[in-house]
Amino acid sequence: MYMGYRYLKALNEEVLQAGATWQPHEHKESLILTYVIRGKLLHECADGSQQVIDQGQAHLLETGTVYRHREMNGSPTDEVHYIQAFIRPKQKALPPRAEAWQFSPNSHVENMILIASPTGENSSIRIDQDVKVWVGKASPGSDFIRPIPNRRYIWFQALSGSGVLNQVPYGTGDGLSLDAESKLQLTPQEETNFLFLDFS
């Protein structure tokens, strides 16, 4: 778990065993972005409606003042591995909203796929905060370099793999922040899957 970076309240990586479930619980004033790394996650709202989030798909929940829900492993035989970013919204008391995302060719930019943005550009989920969230992949043999615009702040989360990010070693599960940097330079030593959050 990582907590308290820019608008990022928390970043949780979870594994649920086959058939496991979280008990119903509440969230307040949060944007909860879920990305499924492996397996199948079942999201259930308080009214009993359900939505399946498959591997490689994302789901955004805007909780508003209070929202009650639960998550379950959608498979009786396989575990589910997922990551959730809890982001502070620009406005309080937003109407509760849930939106799913799955890969579209329009989402792909270079080696990254945009899954959430303030305007919903490139078929991404619209999110009520000045943050863009990408998933990406980088392979050994060449550096992945991306400019960072002035006054932007980056959180990099390694979902798998190892290597060096801006001269700092990383491994699976590591999170790194980039403040006042002009570029991101990723040198993978193993194939790396990552989450990339770009904040104002």
C-alpha cells in the first residue's frame, strides 16, 4: 500500500483467492480506479447489481458522499490480482457513478494505454481530477523514454518485472514518485508491466 501523493489518497494491490469476497463496506468522497492484472473481479453495488471486470480491464467508481459496495473473486477456481487507486475528487458530493473500461485501439499511445483522464480522451474513462492514468509495458533491450511536462508529477507502479527508473532500481510491487523531473527513463532488466499516474 502507498498513501498520500498529490491527489492519490492510497494505492492498494490485492490478491483474492478463488471464491473469496470482501464484506460490504463504504467509501466516501473518493474516485476508485480498479485495474485487473490477472483473473476476474466481480463488483457488486448496494442495490445488488453486479459488473464483471476481466483481466486487462478497468473500472471507475465515483462514490459521492457515501457509497456501499463489495468486491468478489469472479472465479471459483482461480485467484484474482488487481490494483486500486483511491484518488481525491476535485468536487465533493458528486453523484455516485460507475464506469467500465476495456481496451480500444484509440487508447494506445506509444507503449502505454490511457485508461482514465479528465476529458475522457482516447476512449478513456472520464475522471473528475487533473490526473491521467496509463498502463504500459516495456521490454529489455531498449530504454523507454517519455518527456514530463513542466509542473507535472508522476507516480510509477511496477506491476511486474524489474529494472531502473531514472537511475533508481525497482522490482515487482515497487512504487516510485518523480518530482521536478524533465523525463521518465525506464531501463527494464525484465519485461515490465506498469501503472503510470500523471498529476498536476
